[in-house]
Amino acid sequence: MSAMAPENAGKSRSEIQSEFNQVVALRDVSFDVKKGETFVVMGLSGSGKSTLVRCLIRLIETTSGSIFVEEEDVTSLSERELRDFRRTKISMVFQNFGLLPHRNVMDNACYGLEVKGISRLERYEKAQKMLDLVGLNGWEDSRVSQLSGGMQQRVGLARALAVEPEILLMDEPFSGLDPLIRRQMRSELAELQKEIKKTMVFITHDLDEAVTVGDRIAIMRDGEIIQMGTPEEIILNPVDDFVTEFTEDVSKERVLNVSAVSVDPDLIWTHSQDLTKLKDDLNTAGAQHVAFVNESGNSLGVLMRNDIEQIASSEELDHMLRESSPAILNSSNVRPAILKLANSETPVPVVDSQKKLLGVITQSSILKSLAE
Amino acid sequence: MSTTDKEIENLKTGTSRRVNISLKKIYFPSVVILATIVLSTMIHGAGFEFALDFPIDTSKEIEGFLDDSVDWIVINFGDFFDAISDALKVVLGKLRDLLVWIPWPVMMALVFIIGWKVASLKIAAMSVIGLAILATVNLWEPTMVTVAIMIVSVFLSIVVGVPVGILAARSDAVDTGIRPVLDTMQTMPSFVYLVPGIMLFGLGNVAAIFATVLYALPPCIRLTNLGIRQVDASVVEAGRSFGSSYMQLLFKIQIPMAIPTIMAGINQTVMMALAMSTIAAMVGAGGLGIEVLRAMGQLKEGEAIIAGCAIVILAIIIDRISQGYIENRTS
């Protein structure tokens, strides 16, 4: 009797292990990765995340299930087709680099191209571009053992990129590095990804990393995906205690958008209206600040009540609006908004891409949403 | 009461658990030893014939079978072995002539340059001093003959050993299959190889080369196997992920990364081949080995010691140069 038999589908991982002496590495794992998306798989060691990424490139064969890249089922490729698939469509960056110690940096970066049978001149040219891209210009002739961990992983990245794959698999690429270097490499990768826009499956055990690089995150435990969603969804609505424990270490402001923390202004004032009426309205509404808009609803700025009371002419008002804090985009991250707010004496207006006023962020609105 | 307290208490009262266990350990062996002595005495006393001499003796049959097999091979494949023998004789002869033909200053300069480039200046200088000692005791020519035999033996060992080692590394079945063969080759007294060597290839250098190759082959196979198996699995995995074929994996990753270990195996092969040179001299191999044997036969112990030391010096020169090469490559 096999552990794969349908009647065993309901059994737990430990039941199957004691009954068949086999470990369930992955079970019921289904997900789609969109073109150009960075999909992060996160979990502790033993959760099956490394097995998962190796199944995608068939370094580990799946016992059942399918993996589709575009229309093609990877699990049904022949030996030869698999080789071509690995040579052209997909490449991988490894946790412990997997570099060839007997070769220099350039010949390491070339490896994928060399295996493909590309001429020496052409592969040097292509690999050079990638080495420049990852910041290793001038290190081509060094032995890889002479490089620091961070630089070795840059070689690994250049090697993976040199074959111009559509899909990039990253198996905990930064886990072996010092924390400082790790953070630096992470943000560099995020920058790089904006430029190269590869479809990426990124494995990590660090939610902080997942949130920085990921468009979507899947959290795994015991071979199963327990939650999948955008960083914001996962941090704001963790599905169970296990996920909550992870999210506690991640600061919320990393995933919050400005729109999530903005509130309605105390008073919206269309600029063309009479100034004396504004002062009356201020008193009746008891407003502390006023957001000014033009006739089409575009934000002009936010002013405090005290300042408005001292304004004598509309020229003076125009001048003060020009001096007031510039608006912030509703889709941008909350972190730069906090900085802006700290340097401003007034609330900061929030606008959409058409400059239309959507709300304001105030010190209390941000503090409230971060404390939740 | 904690465990330690209990143990201290036990030690005081002499009832330590450790003492109890060691009593049990002694009990069984002492019964076995006692039984052995009693049984043996009884059998000798009673004079049981069948228990004193083993009732079956098959040695004659097996010996006869092995003799017949070797004879059969010699009769049926004689031409084949003669052809190999002739070819080897030619190659060895030319190589020996070449080495002897090169004048000593040229040879010393050559060794110096090789030692310097491959290992270090210090090793190069020491090698030349070593060669100079060999020349001053009038053993230059035998040394060159030994070197020629060694080059051929080691070359054959590598040609056979490295591919077999690679096969053994790539297939567990091959590895399991050849392991007892290698164990036999390494533990079998090397004299045993000499007679079949003579019967197959005739008296002389080729039989000596045959015996030397059999003796020197195992470390080459073993260390090639080990070297390839030791290659970091994560690097091999990375190689596979880029779509390497079987051959690309072997020649671009596994063999290059195993080179230091393979070189250590070759170094071992060279040393074992040198160790065989005296034994090989018994079947007619020339060189330093025959000098040792002849001096021994004539009871000229001084000459024998000098020739023996010459083999040691030659071994040290070759070893230091090849070790230097391995070190330079790995660092």
C-alpha cells in the first residue's frame, strides 16, 4: 500500500510518517505566479519551502501534481526537454551560492551560457553586462573564494541572470549573509527587479524580507500553504496564531499605504469662495484645519485654523497655500509620509494620481492605525 | 537526593553501579575462555582424530584449477599478451634511452625548472641536490631506468585507474563491485603477482610493470572515487539547475573540483610504484632495484644501503614536487 493512496488524503503528516515511514514534504500546494511578479514563499525550516522551489525546476521530482509554465507541464518534460527548459526559461540562485571554486568570477557568471553552447566571446559579453548590473565590475578575474559572502551571491545572481531566464528562483539567497549586507542586498534586489522585471519565486524564512521584496506572499507550515496574499493582507489580517507570531516582528508601517491611514479633513473649502465666510464656517464647524481645493476638486493645500484667522487678503492666502506642505499620493508607502508629517506643522493632504483631494493624514490618524 | 549525591553515596558504600556493570562484563568472557581451555584439553586427551585434523582438504584441487587456468590463458591468449609485451618493451626502451641520453646537467636543469614552476624554488633546489647525490654515488643510469619504468607504470595506472574511479563514483553498483577487488589487490602479497606476470609477459621489465600496475592501481581508483563523491552537493545541484548534461557535469564541475584528491591518488600511485621497484627487480626489471638485489646477493651491504637510499631520495624528490603542485592548486 502506498502513502499516495487516496484513502490517506485525510491523514496527518505524522500519521503518514509513522504508518509508511515516509515524510510528506508538500501537500495540497497550489498557486499561480503572474508574469513579472515576485512571489515569496515563506516558512520555517522543515516547512517544505526549499522542496517546493526545487520541484519547480525538478531538482526534486514530484510524486504527483503538475507544474505549468505558460502552457507547458514541467513534470512531463523528457530529460532533453528538461535540460532545454533549464537552459532557457528558468534559473536559480542558491542559499550557499553553489559557485565553482576552481573558476574565476567571469567564468562562474558564464556557466549557464557555456552549458548552452554559446561561444566564448558572446558569453563574456553577456556575462559582463550582468556583472556590471550587480556591481562586480573590475572583479572578473578574481577567484570566487577571495570574495565576501555578499559578493559571492552577486556572482550567483549574475550567473542566473546571464542566461536571460523568464523565471528566477531564489532559494534563501540572502540567508547566509551578515544582517547588514542582507538588508543592503535586499533593497538592491528590489531596485534591480524594477529594471529587469523577472517572474520571481523567492524563498525566505524572514517575513521582513518577504515584505520588502514580495508582491504576494505564501506562508507555509508542515508542507502546506496556510495563508497567501499581499504583504498588507497578511500583516493586517493574519489567518491564525502562527502567522500572527511572524507578523509581530514586522513593523506595520512597511506595508501600510497612505490611503489606509488618511481621514476626512475637518473642513473642505473651495478656494473661490469668500474669505469672511470661511472664518464664520470655521467657528461653526469647530474645525482645527481646512483643506483647500479648486473648482475641480484638486488639492491646493491644508492650513491650520490659527493661521487662517490672521489672513487679511486672498493674496496672502494664495501665498500661504503655496508655502504649505505638498500633497502625498494615496498609493505611496506610509513611511515617507510619516517623515513628511513630522516636518510639517499642518496635516498633509492625500491625493490620487489626478491630484484630486481624497483626505488628509494627521499625526493622530497615523498613530491610531499603527497602534491597531 | 540528586543523582550525583546518590553516586557519591554508592561510592562510599562500595555499591556503585559501575562496579556491578563491569562484573557482568567480565562474567561472559571468562566463561568462554574457560570453556575453550576445557574443551581443547578434553579433545587432545581423548585423541579425537577428526577434531584435530580438518577432515577435508581441497587445496590440491583448487591449486590445480588455478594452475590450469593460468596455463589455459597463456596458451590461448599468448599472442595477445606477447603483443602487449612487445609494445610496452618498445615504449619503455625508447623512454629509457631518452632519459639516459639526456646529459646530467641538462636533466638537472630540467628538474630544477619543473620543481620551481610546479612547486617552489626551495623544492627545486632540494631536488637538484638530491639528483647530485645520486650522481656522485654512480647511480645515475639505474636511476633513469627506474624513472622510465615508473613513468610507464604510473601512466598505465592512471589510464586505467581514473576512469574506473569515475565510474565507481557515478555508480554505487560499480563501487560495491570493485571494493573487494581493490581490497584484494592491496592486501595480496606483491610477490604473488610476479609469477603470473612472468607467465603472461615473460621475464623482464614488462612483467615488472604488470606487477607494479596491479599494486599501484588501487589508491588511484579509490582517491578518484572519493574525490568525485566529495564534491560539494550544492555545487552539483547548481550545475544541474543550469541544464548541464551528464558529461558537462562531469567535466566542468565534478572532475575539476576533484583534481586535488585525484592528484593525491596519483602521488600515492607513484610512491607505491617506487616501493615495488626492488620486488619487480626479482623478475628482471632494471634500475635501482636490481642494484639493491645484486649487492644483497653478493653480501655487499654498503652498496645495498646506498642503492636503497637512492630509491628513497628519488621518492622524496617526486613526492615533494607533486605535493607542491597539489598545494599550489588547492590554495
